[in-house]
Amino acid sequence: MRDLELLLPTLEPPPGGLSRLQRAVAAKHRPRHVRGRVFVGAALAIPALVLALLWVPRYVAGQQRAAALRVALQQAVLGPALGEGLRVEHGAAIELASGQANVRLYLIETVPAEPGAGS
Amino acid sequence: MSLRDDALYASYRRLQKPLFNVLYRQLWQAEECEDVIHDAYVRVWARRASVAESSLDALVWTTALNLARNRLRWRKLWRHTTLDEDLPQPGPAPSSALAALEVRRALQRLPAASREVLLLSEFSGLCGREIAALLHIPPGTVASRKHHAVAQLKALLGESSHA
């Protein structure tokens, strides 16, 4: 096939093909177990994220409600000053409407002192 | 039986030149040939878990030829003709660019199946049986297609030289 060799001479491919392939392989090359871990991690992380997005607002709202209640209870327990040096210890007082100008009415609710608490 | 990267690179070194020569005579664009070779190896690498080193070269050949066929089909579909008329530096003969162009036109006029067999026989280094396995045709068909391709190529080149 001498004729064919003359008609179809062997051509040299452009240089740089192998290094291009090596770069591509290096970019794609990740061990299987690493890819597996990434996949499992992503599979677990996505539902966890969804649950977190659903749960966090409720949790925050609950926390805010609890904090507000705690503050309200604390204020109630400590009790406001009744004026003129009067204080309610271990209880709360609510001023009620009074029919007479020189009479003040308070509804006082006491909280039992915890055992072992200081006097 | 996962493929190692050094086996892939060794195959690339081994097949780069034959692949380029076969593909170039079909696509006639050096850059596109490089892309096809690159893509073929990247695709094989992507399936490395199921590729044995013993079948690596055959798989690369099959993948590269399929990619080249797809590109030719795509070109035909969009009636795309290449603007790149430059041949990479050929050997001493055919010496003139005109002769190279004649060979190119003659090859383009060959039936795709015959051209593929002819080019594989010339450049791949594969024997008739291996080419037959690669193209999923009987070995006898390889021989007959090659014979017809050579005769037709000579006739076409004879025509053009007389014209």
C-alpha cells in the first residue's frame, strides 16, 4: 500500500493534548468514598435544613413567649412598689379602683416562699 | 477492575497519533479532532469503575468514532461546512496544498463506512479482525470495504488529475 502512504501521510497531532486530559482528570478525580460521603452528607443535610427552617421560627416564637411570661412573672413575684414605702414580699399587688379618695385598695397575691430560701 | 489514571495516560500516548490521523480525515479540523479525542478519554474515565485495562483502547476507539460520527451528523443536519481548509503539516507527499485538497475531496466522496475502514486500516494499527470487532461487522466485510475504498479513491484521484 505504498500509494496510500503517499496519499495519506501520517500527521502529527498538536501538542498539549495529554496535559489537557491530565488537568481534566485531576479536576474530576475524587475517590469514590469521598464522593459517597459528600452524597450522604448532602442527603442528610437537605432534610435537616428543611426541618430546621420549619422548626426554628416556632422555637424562636416559643422562646419569646416564655421570656415574656418569665419577665411578667418576675415582675409579678417581685411586685411593684406600692408607694409610701410599702412593698409586697413574695407576692404581687394590683391596685384596684377605690371609691374614696383617701382609701387605696390592693389585691395582693402571695407566692409561697421556697423551702430553704432566705427570709 | 477500576481503571487507573496512569493506564489512561499510557493509552492516550499510544493512541493519540492514530486517533488524530483517522479522525482528521473525517472531520478535517485539527481542533475538533483534539476535542473528540479529549472527550472520548474523559467519557471513558467517567466510566472507569467498569472499564478493564485490557479493553481500554477498543473502548476509546469506539467512543471517539461515535463522537466523530455524531459531529458529522450534526454538521449535515445544519448544513455546516468547515471553513478550516488548512491541513496540518503533512509529510513530504502530497507536496502541494492542491494535491492535499484533492485527496481530501476524494475521501469526502467515499461512503462513510468505507472511509472509516480505510482510515482504520491505514492508521489505527489494528488488524482486520480487530477493526471488524470495533465496527461490529464481519472480518470479510472489512477486507471488501477496504478494497473498494482504495479502488474508489484511486479512481476519484485519477478523475481529478485528468480533469
